[in-house]
Amino acid sequence: MRKRILLISLLVTTLAIIVYSLVSTQLYYKLTENEKRDALEVYASMFSEDEYTFDDAGAEEFSRALGGARVTFLDGEGNVVGESEADRIEEDHSDRAEIRDAMQYGSGYAVRSSDTLSRDMMYYCVAAEADGQRVYVRVAEFMISSWAMYAQLLPSLISYLIIDVLGCFVFTFIATYFILRPVEDLTREAAGGGTVKTKYSELSTIADILNERNRNIEWKMNEIEEERKLVVRAQDSKNEFIANITHEMNTPLTSIKGYAELLSSGMLDAEQSKQAYKTIASQSERLSNLIACIINYNEIDDDALPAYDVDLTKLAREMLAVVQPEAEKRRVTIIDKIDDNVIVKSRHELMTQLLGNLIRNAIRYNKEGGTVTVELNYKRLVVSDTGIGIAPENMDKVFSRFFTVDKSHSGKNGGFGLGLAVCRKICRRSGWRISVQSELGKGSTFTVDFGLR
């Protein structure tokens, strides 16, 4: 943590100093350029044909009057007729930017490296008259480049960076000692077990989290110990193992009956309540039959239980009746497009899981006021919703174990990311293909292709 704080602070402050220096240099260079251009404009305006001849001698005399600025006289075609410095290597200057602008607009300026003087120069050119003809007067002075300015700044910049490094070391020490030290003490205390306390109000939330985590760990350890005891008993007696499983299966059975009591609290009219009791009672009976199958599990040597004909139409409609209260609670409308007499080769409990996972997910991950469409025929099962949808980058993870599209549903509402993985396993065992199409924010469609033609 200390190294990370140091590296991050060094990186941020160093980048800030470098960026600030570059920006400052550019701003100063632009300011210097504007001032130099204004000065050259004044110089050029001082030319008078009455005082200076329009040749090399006049250019040199005008240059001396300007304090040494370079002066170039050009005729109306852009040819050099007078130069205060160096030999005229190139007579025609009409292609120079400042000359072209002066020919077109009356004045112009440019900054570039001078081929004849091997220096960066700013040139300012203005149209004038000499002997009754249009001519051009160009003045120029040395212009330090922005990179040369930055190079001059480097010694100061290095000093600032050294100060920055020292400051980051001091900041890291302060941050780790006065901020991280109480956290470290808190975690060490939490590692020893028991309840932790802190005198810092800002760390009270962390202390509560650690205390809750310790309680969860203790609860998990107790749970693991209980499970270990159950395993030992199972090894001693298969019948006792089956009895324990039966006890565990009776827990959801009791929950279903309790849900039936909740539905009978008066929210539904008499006929609706009667139908709800009938539906939940049938599911309770079906779960009891499942418990009976587990009791007979000792007669099965492996998990390859035989498949049989399952009336998927009946099972799907019963499932819709079971989830209807949850859909109404979320204001989701269920659309039934189930064909009659759809029979598949599978097992009753597997089809219950397949339908339950797909339909409940469509309700849970839907929007308020949305719809869930269940379409079933002898070719395929299709469950569509108008819910939150799935992002493209998550499409290949949908059927992975422990993956959930909306983390807010994880655990709290019963979804731990296993439902769709179970669906895929069931489909593979049956030789079916399950697929999904989805658009983020618009909904998802899950399709189980039975492979029938």
C-alpha cells in the first residue's frame, strides 16, 4: 500500500508538473510571438522611400536604424532587390508565406528557420511604394523556438521534480502513519477474532463490517462442522443420510405452505384464493413425491436415472400459476402461448427446474410493467421478457456458473447464478440446445430447441 501511494502520487504530480511546464512554455511562446510580431509591424511602418534607397545599401541603413533587425527589400514580383544580411542565395521570394500574404492582403508574417542564417526567424512583410511602383519591405528578428524555451526551463523543472519526490515521500509517510496505521491495527485486531472497536468514527463502518465478517465466519465454521457431522453419519448409515436429506427437503415444503398462508391473507377474492391454494397444494404434493424419490435413492447406483414421457404443457401451466403471485407483485404480465399436449422425454423434476429457472429469471430481471411471454410447442420452448437485457460482452458468460446479469439480485432474491447453468446441463443431458438473444435495456429471449422436426 505504501509503495502504491508513493508511486501514484509521484506519477500524478510528475505528470502535472510536466504538463504544466509544457502548457506554460507554449503560452509564453505565443505571447512572445505576438509581441515580436507587433514590434516588427512597427519597424516595417517606419520605412520611407525618401530616407532609404531601395537596394542593399538602403536595407543596411534601415537595419541600423532599427537596431540591427534584418531588412529585405523586394520588388512587386517578390524578387529580392536589397538585403541587410548575408548574400542573396535565392532571388525569388514570392513563394514565402509572408510575401504571399503581403501580396494578397497588404501584410503578412511567418516564423521559420532561415536557410541563409540557420536561425529561427520571425518575418513581417508589408506592401509599400518606391519610385511609384508597388514594392515590399520585410523585417525579421531572431525568434527563440518553444523547445529552446523549454530547454532553458529544464534546470528549474528538474529542481521542481526533486522537490516533488521529497514531498511525495513525506506525504506517503503521513498517509500511511496517520491514515493506514489505524486500519492496520483494526485488521490485526479483527484477525484475532472477537469483536473489534475503534476510537475513530470514520472507521466505525469498517469495524462493523469486520465484526459482521467475523460473525459470518463463525457461523460458517459452525455450519461446516455440522455438515461434517452429517457426512460422518452418512458414512455410518445410508438410511440416516436419506433421513437427513428428507429433513432438508421438508424445509422448502414448509416454506411453500407458509407462502400459501400469506396468499390467503385477504389480498385475493374467494375464487382466486381457492385456485391459489389448489395450485400450491399440488406443488407441495409434487415436492413430497420428490422426497419419496430421494428416499428410494439407495436403489440407484449412479445418477443416470431413466427418462420418461413428461407432459410439458401441464407442467408449464402449473408453473405459471405458481409464479403468478410474484409476477403480480412486480407488476409483470405473463403471456401464455403454450400449445396443448406437448410431451418430451425427460424427468419431471428436471423439467420443473428448467421451467422454474427460465420463467422466474424472466420475472426477476424484468421492468415494472413489463411482460413475460412463454411459448411452447413440440419443437421448442421460448421464454421472452422485456427486462434489463444482457450486455454484449456478457453474452458468452450467461450460462456460466455463478454469473448474474444484475448483481443486485445475487443472493438477496435467491439468484446465485446457478439457474441458467442448471438449465444448460439439463438440456445437454437431454440432447437439446439452449440459446439466448438479448439487447441491453430491451429484454432477452431464451430458446430451448428440442431437436424435433
